[in-house]
Amino acid sequence: MILAFGFGNVWMLGWLAAAAAPILIHLWNRRHHQEHAWAATRFLLKALQTQARRLRIEQWLLLALRVAAIAFVMLAAAQPFATSLPRTLTSEPVHRIFVLDCSFSMAYRPAAETLFDHARDRIRELIESAAPGDAASLVTMGLGAQTIVGAPSFQPQQFLGELDRVKCSDGIAHLGDALQAVENVIARAEQTTPRLTQREVYVFSDLTRPTWQPDDAAARAALARSFASLQERAEVRVVNVAPAAASNLAITSLQPLEGLVSTRNEVEFEAGVRGWGGSAAAAELTAIVDGRTVESGRLALSPDQSGSWTFSHRFDKPGEHTLEVRVADERLTPDDRRWRTINVRDQIRVLAVLPTGADLQRDSLLLALDPTQSGAGLVAVTVSSEADWPAEPLEEFSAVVFENVEQFAPAEARRLATYLGQGGSVVFVLGDRVDIGRYNEVLGGGPNRTRLLPLRLTDLAAAGDYRFDPLGYLHPAVASFRGQEAAGLLTAVVARYVRMAGQSGSSAATAMAFNSGDPALVIESLAGGRVMVLATPITATVDRQTGLPWNSLAASPALVPLVQEMLRTALESHDAEDLLVGRVLTGRAPGGAEVRDPAGQQHSVTSSVEQGGAWSFTAEQAGVYEVISRGGATRLFAVNVDPRESDISHVAADWLPPAVLDGATGPAAASAGSVSAAAPRPLERGCLALGLALLAIEGWYAWSLGRRR
């Protein structure tokens, strides 16, 4: 590193002449005398000469202290500073590693070009001005961290070709992964090109808060450590390409307000809209169903606030439909649209699998699923026994509910996995007949088996007096009970239930627990569909050990609304999930499938025979994906951008990790095109402190000399 020095107030350097004052005073006060030989003094001459030499040294040291003290005080008044010049001024070749932010916020267009284009042009300028023998590498951070040019490239045109092929993504930036990728590039270069000992790392980013200021304190500390580690191996510069002021409008959510969407009723939808930028905004909104505009509206937003826009639509035919909401905003387009796929049903067909010999007239599950018991309502229930259900055409049912079924065979588990892979929903209602060991063995996953249980079943809870805990009514399955304490959910008595515990790889959500802390209702998206488990039976069940009922749900007024909400939540399969860019889409299609992405490109995906025909595909763009199985079945997935990246305000300098503060340039500097030097380090405080310290030392030293005399 080459250090350069400068002064903020160069005219104050003229006062350095004041440092000559002690010298002038010293010369003025020198005694002028004539020497005369005197015999009596000859014997003292040798001793006087020795003492004179000591006094002369002390006087010169005192004079130097006075001059230096005044000089440093005057230097402080001139506001000195130091800065590091780029290593390009040295004769040694430089290895520059560029980190380019490709998150969708970099698509912001404050003027003619986007922030991403501006950053890429800046990298191009640095490459074109590099000295012969310099090398470059390129790392991007968008959909994860990708090393585009890993080995040091000594061919500028080849590097620029790779740079031109990089596109802004629909994902969010992962700064920690990018810094680790840079560490890997440096480690590789140290092995393959050891002569490149000079390294510079440039991070071009808009410094958005989700990337640079994580909410988690541990994540922020990890970033600071990563930068500190990197600065031990290279000179790091962070270049902020964001404008000083920016504003943005985004669609942040889109969901139906109705539980079950059918052709029999008009459905109300709600779109969340958020504005950033500190000024009031009027959002122009459009709702589109299957490519056709169905409604338009206008929403007034307060500065930096969110709002919601509701609209209604009635679907005229069953099947999968695509819903889209747009907001008019030309500055940042990726978050101006949000999609949702809606599975519309003419009638919801449910297969209820009951224990062999169950009393259908008194079964509480059947009553709760279809309170009219007519079969002509929105929910139509088909009843089957645990022995006969494998013969049923599962693909014709929207959901399959197993109540107190003893066990499953491996072939039956494979059928369920295939059904889930087609977007189906399965509900397990546990009871006294459940063989816990067989459930875990057959449905709990393992070699060549698909996991169909959100949690592992452990044992039966000891008989007791338990109550349901809705956990603040946060989950949609129980949210309708909020404020309805008299509905009976909190007063239902539970004496026995099957205990469940977490297992590796599970992302199950606990919608409701018992007051003992054990899960009561858990939900997880598995094998392409949705699986729900209720730990206690719905139909009145008498415990064979105690002779007491397992619970009082059958007689509770909460029974019907609870089962209806469970069914609604179970049917909110892949179409209800807010899939984000970067998510792995999954399903089952024996023989493979074709995936058509939002850009219209076709991709062939293969299925795993060992996993029952499971397939997977990573969604790298926002929009609607169409998956067509080899058998001709079609399934839609809606994938959206992460709304956290829509906040285009950049972090302040004091929020940056301390290790990079010296290398960060603000928006003004970035827009000016200067990335050649780090931010200046002010030195006036140090000069002033040193000058005052020298004055204190001079006073003490003069006092000590006076005492000796």
C-alpha cells in the first residue's frame, strides 16, 4: 500500500514559521563576550568544558521540544489527512477480484441505465485501465454466490466477455457466501499463481439493508469477521452505486381471503402494497386472471408505509388458474408483479378413511366435514375403510383423511407419496388404534422411502387433563378462533394423545399445541403436497386402558369450525405457498416431466425411481412455471421475488462492518466514478494531541533543568 498525505487547509501551513520563534529567541539571548586569559581560571578549564558540553545538549533538546510542539500544533490547524493510493501505481502486477451484486434491487433505474449496468460499466473501466500483467476474477451474488471467473484471468477481453454475460437476477444477495467465495479464489490463486502477491477486492453493491444489515446480530458479527479476515489478505473496497435518494413501490403479498375457492361463490383477494422513499405515493393497481384484466384500482400510501388492496372475482370453471397483481412503477420492475396459482373446485371431494366397522351414523369426522350430510354442498365426502381405501382413485379427491387407522403397508405409502406429488393433501388423525412403530417405520422416511410424517411419533401421553393451546392464533388453521374464546376450542378436554417430536430435515409448523407443550396439530409441505397430523381423535374414542374418553371434541361446539379450518388449510397446498425465487420446486411424475419457465424456455427434468418418481427443479426467475408430466398431467407453480429486497434504502456508513469503513464510498463518490483511493483518514487530532504532549514534556523538562542549576 502506498500512503499519500494532504492538508484540508493548506494556507495554515504558513503558521509553521512560528516554530522558528524559539530558535530566534535563543539566538537573540546568546551572550556576546570577549575572552581574556586569566591564570586563575586555567585550572578550571577542563571541568568547565565538560559541563558546557552537557549544558549544550540539554539546551538543544529543550529547544527541539519547543520547536516540535509548536510545529505539530500548527500542522493540526492545517487539517492533515492520509489516504492509500491504489496498487496500480506500483510496479508489481495486481490481482483484482470483483464482487458484483446481481440481486434484483440492482435493477433499479434512477436514470437511463440501471444500477447493475452502472456497476458493470465501472468494472469494465477498471479492467480497460489495468496495467499489463494484471489479472482479474469475478464473483457474483444474486441467486447465491457464483464464481464466474475463478482462476486469475490475464486476458481482459475474455474477462469482459464473461462480464457481459452476467445478468441481473430475481434473487437476493448473500454477502457472506460471496465473501467466502472470494476467500476461495484467493486461496486458489496463492497455489496456482504465487507471483500475484498484490490483491484488491472491489465489492459493487447498492448496500441494501437485507444484505448489509441483517436483523440477526450474529449474522452481522459474522459479516464483520469475514471482512476483517479478507482485509488481512487483500485491500478491500466497497463501492456504493445506489443514488442518494430513491423510491420504490412493490407488491409484497397476494392471497385469497376465502378459505375454499370454488365456482359457487365470488372470492375476495387481498394484495399487499408497500412504498419506500419517504414521500406519499398513489399506487395504480391491476388484477389479472389467466391473462385477462378483471379489475383496476388506486391505493394511496403514506410515506414509507404499507397498505392493502382488495378485489373480488368469481371463477367460471374449476381447475388451476393464474392470478397476478401489478403496480405501475418504472424504477424497479421485478417487484411490480406478484403471482398466485389458485386451485378452483366445483365441489371439494374428500376421501375419509375410517377403521373397519366404524359407526358411520355417529362418526363425528363425517359430520364435521359435511354438516349437511347431503353430499350436495361444497364438500362431498366419500367413506372408505382402512382395508378398502387402496382401491380408490386418489387423484379424484382433493384431500384424504385417515382417522385412527392402525398402520400402512409400504405399497400404500408409495401410493400416498404419488398422490402428494400430484398436489394432493393428506390428514392423519391419530388415536388409540395407531401402531406408532409401524407409522414411523413406513411413513417416517428412510432408505428408498419418502417421508410422509411431519414429526416422529414417540409414545402415548400419560392420562391427564389437557387443554389446547392455539399459540397466539398465529397459524391460519386456528386464526379464525381469535377473539372467539366462547367457541369451545379452549375448553375442550383432552385426556390422551399421541406425542410427537422433531426429526432431521423437518420444517413442520405447529399450528396448535397442548398445554403440556407437546404439538397437537402440525403441518408440513411434503413430497409436493401438504400433510397434516392431529394428535388426538375427532370421533369419540374410549381408552382401552382407562375406560375414559380420549377427549371431548365430539361434543364441543369447536368441532365443526376446527375441522373445516383444518380442511381449508390442508387444501392450501402448493398454490397457497409463497414460493420465492431460488426455491426448489418438487413433485412426482414417474418417467420425468417438462418444465416451462416464465420466459417460455422448456426444461426436461428426470425423476428418481428410488424416490417413487420424485423430481425437482430450481426456480431462478419470478413468474408462473408450468410442469407437464410424461402422462400429460399439468401443474402450475407461482414463484415471486423476496419482498425484503424491495427496500432499496442503503445502509449508513456507521452500519457497515468496521473492517470496511475505510474502503466504503458513498453515493456521491460512486456516481462521480472515483474508486481509485480509499476514504481519507484525518490526522489533525493526532497532531494536536502530540503537540500538547510535547508542550507538557517541555514544561517538565525546563523545570527539572532549573532545579539542577
